[in-house]
Amino acid sequence: MKPSNKRTVGPETVRMLELGHPWIIADGFTKRWQGGKPGDLIEIVDESGRFLATALLAPEERIVARVLSKEPIRLDRGWLKTRLEEAAKLRKGHADLVDTDAYRLVNAEGDGLPGLTVDRYGNFLMVQLFSAAWKPHLVPLTQALQDVFAPQGIYEKTRPLKTRELEAVSDGKAYGTLLTGCHAPEPLIVRENGLSFLVKLKMGLNTGLFLDQRRNRRDIMQRAKGKRVLNLFSYTGAFSVAAAAAGATQVTSVDASPGYTGWARENFEANRLNPKRHEFIVGDCLSVLQDLAQKGTSYDIVIMDPPSFSTTAKNLFTTRRGTSDLVAASLPLLKSGGLLITSSNHQKVDIADYLKELRRGALQARSGLQVISLSGQPEDFPYPVTFPEGRYLKYALSVKNE
């Protein structure tokens, strides 16, 4: 489909586009746009009619259009195939995927396909749509994915708008739809850093393995031998498995969900690790930290990788307000010289603000923290230098000192 619908944007949006930002945010100018439906290919022009970009329209969303190219294009199988081939080339040349068959193939804006991600899980692909604008283009996208990657099956999950409210009750609901090919086993076993993990492509909002932490889990494997490890917000236990497989003497995994905790035990068993030699606690992390402190328990490594938002019967956690409290509650359990590993995927909290949260927690606990490493997502999660929002993952290693 040739872009023919011209849409005018204001000076501020023109400036952002010229700086290379791929989003057009709804404003007074976009409110004047007439007609159009999700997925329409539109020409973005300034007030003088000068062509700026080709974009995908999403008239009901805050990001009302997403830039695909600075040139006129046809959004078809051939164009999509070229973008996918470029993404595959980047990963082949730069990503460390030794003994790994679960990783990101397309990282939305980072690969020139804003609002769309594609993950590989073994011989299957998972497409996630973060905008309704991609829905009408699923057929040519699926064809292009088959051309480039030849998977056994391709699934799609559309991210609902109210993810926060749905997360707690999502596990029993099928959000994954098979677009083409054969169904994957449920659960499906995939490999990461030589370890096995169970994932679910059909059920739940998430698959059970956050691929952007792969490199950080490999780092844990180099540090955990002979150590006592506490993993907070352990989810399905990927960090816990990495630590135990590397020779941690004991790993304690804490999560509010009994379902995720059971899944974590299965991940231990999938790697021939006896879950009975380790500890699994179902409960609110802050409450569990208080209980462990009262018992005088101590650890060599404490890991916390909380969701940006979570709710339990006792507490509401948000990255902006909760990180410092978690750090303060964790430090009394950490041995002097021990390692505190903190992580956040909250896009709207930048590195400087995140480090302030760590500082507040350390001061509250009257303890010293030395940051020895600060990193983010791995090479298969690229982002343009013109799109700072793409650098979302923060992963800090800090040593406790008195």
C-alpha cells in the first residue's frame, strides 16, 4: 500500500523527528487529523507540506504514529524481510548466544520496527504487538518471518492496555495465538547459557523467561559458587537456577505467587538441581525480609529484580517508591563485603534517579555501598542513540561496606 494520507505535525514534533525520535505523540496538531484507522500508512509533513517520514497510524493511542522510514516506502513482505534480515545480521555479528536458543530477534524501535518485538524460543517465534497499528500487517509480517527464520510455528501476543491489573490473574488465560505452523509443547524447554528453562507461549501475559537478563544471569554464574544467595521477586527462578547451577551452597527464592514458585521448582528439576536442597518462600518480599532479619539470617549475595509495579495483600510496590525500602530492608541480611544486585526495567526511571534510590536505601540502613558495575540489556536488545527510552534496563552490582 502506497502512503498517500498526508498528516501535518507541529514544530515541536518536527524537531523531535529531525533529531531521529520515532514517536509522534498525540497533541493539538494530531487532534486535527481527519479519519484513518489503525495500521494506515501515512506521510508525515510539516506545516509547509515538506515530507518528513512514513509512519504507521494508531489514532486512538497516545503514540498516535510510529515512524518506519525517513523515505516513502511500501509496507509489504519484501520491505519487512529486509528489516528482519538486518536484525538477524546484527545478532549474528554481535550477540553472544553460545548454547542459547531463546533471545530477541526484533527489538521494536531498536530494529526499525517500532511497536513490534519478535522473540525466539527454540524453534518457535513469539510476536508481541505494542500497538494496534501492527494488527492489519500480521500476514506479510508472518510471511517475512517464515522467509528469514523458517520456524516451526509463530505465535502472537497482543499486550493489553491494562497490564498491571491483569498480571496477577493472567496465568490461567491464553493470550498467545498461533499465527502459522504447529503448536509448541506447553511448557516448551529452551536453552540459555547452557541451562534449561520452561516457557509457555500460549498461556499468560509473559512466557516465564525474561530474555533481557540473559547476560546478567551469566554474570551471576561467575559469582555464585560457594555462596548463600537470596533472590527476591524470583518469578520462575531463572536467576536462582543460574546461581544454583554455578555451585551456590543454598539459594533462597522469594515470590508472592505460589504458581511462579512451583514453576521455579520445575526449572530446578529441568537442570537436575534438587529443589529440596534450596529454599522457596511464597510471600511479600518486604515482609519476608523482616522475618529473615529477625531470625538473624545472612547471605553473601542478594538479588532483587522486581517488576515495575506489583501488588500483594500487604504492599503496593513501584520502582519509584519501593526500591529504596527494599535496599534498606535487604542490607541488614547481607554480609559485609557481600554483593547486592539490583535491577529495574522501568523505562521512565533513568540511571541517575535509580542510583538515588540505592543511595536512599543505603543511608536508611546506615550502610555503605560501592557500585562496582552498572549495565543494561544485552546485544539483542539494541536501541537507537536517538531513542533514549530504548535504554530501559538498569542492572547494578554493589558491594556492602560498613
